[in-house]
Amino acid sequence: MSDFLPSDVVVEILIRLPVKSLVRLRCVCKDWCSLISSNTFIATHTNRHDNNKSGLLLFRYGKSIRLNIVNSGQYENFSLRTDDGSFGNNNNFIQLSCPLKPHSFWSRYDFTNIVGSWNGLFCFAYNDHYQRNYYSYTLWNPSIHRALSLPEPNFTLSLHGRSKHSHGFGYDPSTNDIKLVRLVYLEGRLHGYKVPPLVEIYTLNTGCWRAIAAPAPSYIVNERCLSVFVNGASHWVAHTPPEEGTFRNVIVAFDMVDEVFHEIPVPDCFVGKLYLNMTVAVLDGLLCLVPFNERMEEQSFSIWIMKEYGIGESWTKLFNIHISKGLKRVVAFRKNGEVLVTDRIGELLSYEPHIKRVTQLGFLSSTEESETGTRYCEDWFYLDKYGESLILLNAKNGVSGR
């Protein structure tokens, strides 16, 4: 590797460099290219450069724009923003170009969903409105301006009729591998869904999908609840199927190392409650639950954290969120303790729980189009921590960002 320095010293030097420098240094020689591209080096580099301390956030929002009297389109915007008081300043951000779409505008009937992220790598699921069972998936690393389109899942070709899909995205430290798990519920009688779901998993190291050997969960995952990755597992809010008789809410977790499902109890007060729009989240590295009863006259969210992972008795309520305009959903938590939420008209707000202060951030999703024909799409608000990632994806199949 070098005629002047021992190989271990060269590794120590390289491991301290930023991602963009390392990508360029792969061209120095074959040995450096092999080293920098190895899973072991990437894992060590990731551990050395803690993305949680970068202070940057990846923010996604969407605009619905009237192109003319007849046609309209949607515009998806990605930017990097500092997790401080300047977050809502639309003059202080770094614009990102996501290569997922060939153009900025597309049919309002198609949509993308951010399945999740891990250390600066993001996973998208794209659903074609006209082919309800068809999903395509893309991994995106903004640090190196590269995206990878995943192969078609195995279950797609064999499905008939309606189905619904849930996804989990995370990391397997035992093999230094990125994994995407997919739960497919086939339609049953009376517009319900059959359990257990079909389950398959994609691994970046192999580049292909396969079925898992472990039994699938006998629960129906809440379709409106995105998964979160914490403690080495993806988590979803789920409930018992209608035909079981006794209704019960539960959190279903999928361990990315052992590739098995297990249950985590919700707080006792929510076990048997119907009509709860519950979601899971991560707060200070802990599993978090956000219940919201849409049928209550005074609508409010409550924030709960599980202080000891897997121990139901350790659920602790932190605070309630109540806004006079009414609430729609919790978007994200920030390091200063503020919570980003949307109200009933879709405006993005910042809520400070200790003083119960609400701050407008300048993103309003109005039901009435403005004079310019533009309005924000509240369902597209997404916020997560961002740090540079050395995960190179596959150079043959990747497509460069613009």
C-alpha cells in the first residue's frame, strides 16, 4: 500500500478523512480502492464519525403546483438544514438533488415514501397508483450523489387483487449489512387482510431478495405507521386481526441480526383502545410511542418513552401536545427538545413542551390554492438526522445525482 508507511498507519490516517476525500482516494491505487470499499473499513469509519453529532438534518417537503388550468404536479424538495434556531429560515439551507425522479414534476397519483434512514443512507418506496401491488425501491446516499435501484421483489409477480405493504429499514452489525424487510398483507374477506403476511428481505451485501425462515407475525401492522429502527430492530404499531375477537394493540419488532419477529407491549392504558392513531418514533435513542385519539373532542398527542427496552413497565409519559388549531401528526423531534407537528390545516409548527409555545415555520399546507397555484403537501414532511455516509452502493447499478 505504501513504501514509506506501515499499512496500519495508513489505515489510521484514512479512517479520519471525510467521505468525499475517501471517494476520490479510491483512484490512487487498487489496494486503497479495495480497502476503502470494504465493509470493515466503512463500518469503522461510520463508528469513528458519529452522524448523530453532525448537527445537520435532512428535510423533505412537497409542493402541489398548478401548472395550468387542467394539469397540476407535485414538487419534492430535499435540503440540509442546521438543527438550531435557523431551521425555519428558508435562506439558510443546502439544496439536495435527489436522483429518484427524472423530473421535478410528476403525476399527483404517484407518490414516494421514505421507508427510513440509517447513518446518512435513505430508503425510498415508490408506489404506482395504477398498479397498486407494484412497489419499487431505491437507496440514496446524498453524500456521494449516488442512488441504487433495487431489484423487483419476489412476491410482486405472484400477487393478485389488493394488498398492503409495510417496510422496515436498518443495519445488521454482525455482517455490516444494510437490510430492507417487506411485509405484504393479501386482501381477505370483507375488505380485511390475511395474517400472517408474506415477508421477504433485501440485503445490500447480496443484492437480492429472499424469504425469511422465521414465522411472520399474526398481527396487522398499522398502514399509516412508519417503522423506526432502534436497538437493532425495526418497529411497527400493530393490532390483532378482527376475526380474533379480542382487540389488542402491540408493537411488532423485527431483529435485523437474527431476522426474527418479537412483540413489545404498549402501555397498559392503550392495549385495548380502538381508534388510536398510534405511531412509533425514536427520542434520545429510546423507543418512543405517540398515541393520538382522533375521536376525542379535545385532540392531543401524548409522548411516551420506553426507558428499558422490551420492558413494558418502563413506559413513561413525558408530556402532552395540545394546539388550539387541532393536530394532524408528529413529524420529528429536535435536539433542543422541540417537537415538529402539523396542525389540522397542514401547517408545519414547532412546539416547545416546557413552555407550551408554538412557532410557525413558514410551511403552510392550505386547502385553498394560493394565487400562484402552490400549496405544501403536509403528508410529505420528513425530518431526520443526517451525516456523511461512506456506503458506496453498487457502482454498476447506481445512478449519479444531478
